[in-house]
Amino acid sequence: MACYKIEKNGIARYKNFDNLPDAQTYADSLGTGFVVSLENEQNFPPFIRTLGDDIRFCNDLYNNFVQQNRDNNITFEESQELIGSLSSLKQLVDAGAVGDIIIYLQSLITPIARVYTTERRDLDVLKIQSYMDSL
């Protein structure tokens, strides 16, 4: 088997497949816009994620969320709206509850406070799915 990179919007996941057509079939099952490329001729061993890995990933995701909000110059009122709408998010992040964060984000009605749009939410969900689905 070889390791293939399956990428969309600059977010990659890595999976082992026997050949490119198998990798492409899998990518197609994920939806539109996924591009497959050979990452390595040899398969990669599975990566066993620890709670620490999950917490680091969640913190990076959360910090990116906060930075994007700062970059969008959110107002005090928008900040309060985000806090009210996303009150449980930080608890899930601190617990490293990667799978629960997807469910939480998908339950949100967007946009929230002008800045947390459906596109941003979908990109966050894609990041989490790619993290969970990679070797």
C-alpha cells in the first residue's frame, strides 16, 4: 500500500490505499472538491492520538477561531453574541472532545455575530474531520 494525501481547501488527510483509483473513490465519497495525490510509496503506520494530541489540536483550532475574530475587528456586541452562542465550545476544547466539537458546530445556526459564517463553520468541521480521519 501507498499513502495518499486527500486535500480540500488546503486541509489534508492521509490514508493508505492500494492504488490511486481506490484513493480517488474514497475522496469522492467525502464530497466534492477533494484532490488526491500520492504522498509516499510506502504506507504510513497508523498514528495513535492521545488525549494530549486531541487537546493540542482543539486548542489550535480554538486559537485560530479567536485570531480570525480579531482579524475581523469584532465589536464588543459581536464578542458578546459569540460568547453567548458558543458558551460550551471552550469546555469541549479544554476536554479535547474532538468528535463532540463537530456535533456542536454542526448544530449552530450561522451566521453568528457577522463573523462566524457557515463557510467558517464548514471549514472548521472539515479540519476536524480531516484530523480524525487521518492515519
